[in-house]
Amino acid sequence: MEADYVLVFVSGEQLNVESPEPYYLLRGGGDESKKQWFIRIAEEPLGKYLHADGISGTKHFWEN
């Protein structure tokens, strides 16, 4: 892959607990639902990374 940039997106929720340090719960719900737009911006074929439903990632998506 000849990339100039790599995007790492982390989605988290701050927990409301009494503590001197903030606590966060990391899980889904972020921009993974917009992956088809990232694929389009990269000018890659959608079918290479997404199944026909336009949401589910192909084996290539998850392994690369």
C-alpha cells in the first residue's frame, strides 16, 4: 500500500464514576459505519471491501 496517511479512529464513552481519573469505555459506534465513504475517498472499489449490503466488511476488508 502506497499511502501518505493512515487514519486511526477510536470511539469511546466517558463513564460517570467518582474517581480522580476519567474512565472511558471503548467500543463500536463510531465512524466504522462510514467506512464506505473512506473507501470512496481512497478511490478503491467498494466490492473489494464491502459485501452487497454495503455495510458488512469482506474478508479482504478485515484482513488488510
